[in-house]
Amino acid sequence: MTVDEKLADLRTALNRYNYCYHVLDSPEITDSAYDELMNELLALEKLHPDKFSEDSPSSRVGGSPLSKFEKIVHKIPMLSLDKCSTEQQLKAWSSRIEGRLISKSKVSYVCEPKIDGVAISLIYKEGVLSQAATRGNGAEGEGILANAKTIRSVPLHLIGTGFPRELEVRGEVYINQNDFKIYNEKLLEQNLEPLLNPRNAAAGSLRQLDASVTLKRPLKMFCYSMGWSSGEWSPSTHYQVLESFRSWGLPVNPWVERVLDLEEMLTYLHRLEIARDQLGYDIDGAVAKVNELGAQEKLGTLTRRPRWAIAYKYAAQEAETVLLDVEFQVGRTGAITPVAKLEPVFVGGVTVSNATLHNMDEVERLGLFKGAEVILRRAGDVIPQILKVVNPRLESQQKIIERPRVCPSCRTPIKLSIDNVVMRCEAPANDCSAKLKEMLKHFSSRLAFNLEGLGEKIIELLIASRLVSEPADFFNLTKSALEGLPGFGEKSAQNLLEEIEKKKKIDLHRFIYALGIREVGEATSKSLAKSFCDLENLRKANLELLNAVDDVGPIVADQIHSYFSDPMNILMLRNLLSSGVIISSLTEDPGKSDLLRGESWVITGTLQGFSRDSAKKILESFGATVVSNVSGKTTCVLVGEAPGSKYKKAQELGVSVITEDELLRRLDV
Ligand code: IVH
């Protein structure tokens, strides 16, 4: 093989693997195999500098920093979008469109997510990426080719056939919520200031003079329109443009859909809004565009925005509000976390009045004080977070938030972790009611004893009335004691006692989880149960044995060991066992996937937590067969809201029915 052939082979292979990984989301080789090929290419290119190629995958890694950006005049201005936020406004827009188009042929539309990132323009000449620019003021932007090349979903050259000689592709560069979180965590670990939000981070990343900085940012791109093209290619609809893009290896959002009329547009908007939290990236709404390019041209453009497109905005994911106070909450292990109490504000579709602050470092880094005007963010299913303070602190009036010295609940002096970050109350649980409450909540939670009907309020009541000061006390409650409590009658007392009685027999892994040992979550509890088979073996295990368990490292082993070395815990365990709790020791893993083996299931009604399809997949993954009609052979019917005739039939035939919640509990998923 000649050097030219070898270079071409390596470049083609690397471009292809890159495309599979970053555009199709289905990697074909491992990261290390990719790196190996890349190293081979770099070595060969170093030996043959004359064989340099603009679109070699090796050019993704930067180059020397620029001193300033080159100005780029956009051949066609990069426009903004008209906005609306109500269905009426959207309806008015589509009526205006349809009224303006005199031709009888009906227009259709394309709906897309409005990605909350930063606009980019890419020019491909003969299929090779040869220019990239920011939007700038719409008329003139900055040349950022080296930065654009670091974005792995941006193809360095187009694949397939039929692309025009020259093509300007426009799209949005963004960062996934999770990638952003990981990136910020890394910055914090290095004591660097975290980036504000994914959009700011994306915008800032594109405008780096040194592309090796951009390279480190987890940027991605979705292409959403064509700027212009020259040469053979004449699509007649916007949808065709995007389909061609896709076929040439350009990343196009999977939520792009064709719709016929306003009604379908509204359905799309609602579906997208529901899915918004699960997308994994920020969107601030949807964009509706007239699909036919001829109609777009007829409709034309006002100064800065086209008549043929409109952005429909959803509730903002960031909002300004006021920090009223910071409270310190004690967790079940005694860890004390600052929680921001906020003036309630509508953000990301819900009203938020609390935000966790993680630790005091975060409070200090943000410079929080009572009365601070803060920017709050709630995006995806991430917990609300304060991004920054926007007003300056007036020294005389506003006090900064200080570290508490004692536990807010029991006043025991707080212990700090070695790095001074985690604050902890080390009082025993029966001396600290906040800690006790959290511990009992954990003990009775779904994955532990699953004591239904024992909510937070009842636990508080049981602690306050001194009926419960340790888990064993749940099992010694009496009807007469409960009946004396506010809100309890004969029936409710009876129900609670029956529920507690029913849950006395428990699997070993649930029992271990219920103890609330630090660092021991559900998965670790299962590994421990599997390895030690009974509680006594676990209690006696030394560090070496603990360390040998799957999933258990030295820190976890240490926590388990010190838990069982504490005489208070041993006493608590002894009381628990003498109160009638029976642990069914797990000798072998029952293997979840066989739980519903041989059973025949039917699904009816609208499910809340998941789609029919995913419910079916879950049931099948546990070994059940899912069929469409209820018969005498049906094992069970899963019912959602507004179930139809299948539910009635199940009742007639005496087939068991189960709700979504009950199913999740039963499968323990
Ligand atoms: S179309 C003339 N489609 O929103 C049409 N824009 O407010 C121009 N954006 O600068 C844009 N997602 O950066 C279009 N699916 C999408 C979009 C989108 C995000 C951004 C774009 C533009 C801004 C306009």
C-alpha cells in the first residue's frame, strides 16, 4: 500500500467512526482503538508534511492560537425569529401565512425544537468544510473554523452523493446537560470558576482564540437550515433540505417533524413540551417553519426575521428571584446541607421555592446573602440550582450567610470533614430529632421496609409523641397508643398496625439498605446480601472480607465496618430483631428477569410514568408475555387512567389488576 493510500484509508476510517459515534450515536469501535488509529495517522502525517489535507481528522485538534478572528460577511444575513407564547398567537401567525399565499395549494409546516445554544454557519466547498462563522450581528460574524473543527458531530467533509458544489449549512451549537454538569464538576475540582449554563458555555467556547480550549468543551451541533447553495441541488421543501443534510452526514435533530396544519402543530408542541425534561439538552421552545421553499420565498423576510417561521416559547428554564434565607438541613447520616429558601418563582414549568446549595463552599463561592437577587435554573430533571447573584451586597444591611457552628436541630457542635467541605452532626440519632426523622424515613422507604402509610408527617408525630425513638419502636406500636394521636381513629390505627405487621418479614438486602449505613445504597446492599447470606456474617466481617465484595471499595468497607463496631448500632439491631422482624436470608440471586416468567399480561388505559411501549418492554424483560386481549388465561392486567373495556372484562373474569405504582413496587424498579 502506498503512503497516499494508507493516509486515505486512515482518514476515511476515522471520519466514519467519528460519524457513527457523534452523529448516529452508535459507536463502532472503542475509544482506545480510535485513539490508536488517530496516533497512527498523526505519526504518518508528521513523516509526510507535504501530504497535509484540510479535512484530515487530525485537524480537529486545534493548531496554533489566533491573535484575532477574521471578519466574515454573511452572503445571506443570519436572521432571528419572531416569537409567540400562546396558542392564539400561533393560530394568528398561521392564518396570516395562509391568507398571504394567494395560491390555492395548501402549505404544510415543519416543527423543530428551538435549541438553546449558539448559531453557527458552516460552508462546505466540494463537500469539504472550508469556513465556519459565528452569527455576529447577523450581517457579519467571525471566522471560527479551527474551533468548529473540534466539534466531533460536525463533519469535516460530507459523505454520500448529490451535495452541491458549495453549501452553507446553519445550525445551533449546544452542550448536553449532563456533559455540562460533568465539565463543571471538573472545573470545581480544580478550584476553577464553573461555567454559568450550557448556552453561555457553548457561546464562549466558539469564541476562543485558542482552539485547544474549545477542544476540551463537550460541544455538539444540530443543523436546522440552509443558508445558500450553488451547483446542482434543488430541494423543494425545508424537510427535503434536512433529509439531504442527514444523508450527507450532518447532524439533524430527531424531533424534526412535518405537520399538515395548526392542529398537528399544537399536538407537536405539547408532545415536545412533555418530552422537554428528557431530551438531555436545553430547548427554549419549538420553531414552526413553512415547509415549501417556494412559499417561503413568496412570504419573504421583514428586516431581521422571516415571515415564514416563528418560535413558540415554553416557560423559561432560568428566572430571577430573591433569596429569603438559607436553612441547614440534617440528613439521616448527620450531614448538614444548606438549602436556599426562595421567593417562589415559576421556572422550567414548575413553581420553585427551594434550591439545594450542596455545601458551604457553594454558598461562599456564590457570595450569597439574605435578600440577594439570584438567577435560578431548573432544566431537565436536574434539581433547581442558583447560578449567580445579580445585585451587589450593601455591606451595612445584608449579612452574608455564615457557617453554622452547631446542629440546627440538637445544638451539638458540628464536625467538619478533613477538607472542611462537609458539615456533620455526630450526635446519636435518639439525641437529634432531625437525624432520627431522616433515619426513620429511610428505614420505612420503598426500597427498605416499604411501610406504606408512614409518611413524613406521621413519623414526625410519632417522634414528637415519644412513641418512636428507634426503628424497633415501629414494631412495638399499639392500637391504643396510636388512637390517642391527633388525626388517628380506630380504623387508621388498625390499618397502620396491619401494614407494619405485614412487612415484618424482609429480604436481607432490603434490611441492610434500611439500616442507612453511609455509602451503602441499593446496589451495594444487594452485593452484601449475596456475599454474606446472613446478617451475622456481615456484622462480623473484617475489612478484608468486606473489600472483597463486588461494588465495595475501601471507603465503603470502612463505613460498614465502623457501623457494626458502634455499640449503639448493635443495640439498635438487637432491639429490631427482638421486636419480631424476620430476615429472610438470600442464598442465591433470584434473577430478576424470571420474576414474571410464564405470565400473560394485558395493558389498558393511559399510563402516566411511561409509554405503552416501554411498559411492554419492562414486562417482557421480566419474562412476561404481553398480549392485547383479556381472557381466562390472562395473569394480570396493568391499568392506567381511563381504562376501557379490557378493565371491565378483567373484573368480570376475576383476573387480577394492578396499577403502575403497584407494578413498580412489585418489580422493585
Ligand atoms: S431557524 C430564519 N431553527 O434561534 C430562521 N433557529 O431566534 C433562522 N435556533 O439565531 C433560524 N433552534 O440560533 C432555527 N430549529 C431552529 C433553531 C433555531 C435554535 C436559534 C438560532 C437563531 C435563533 C433565532
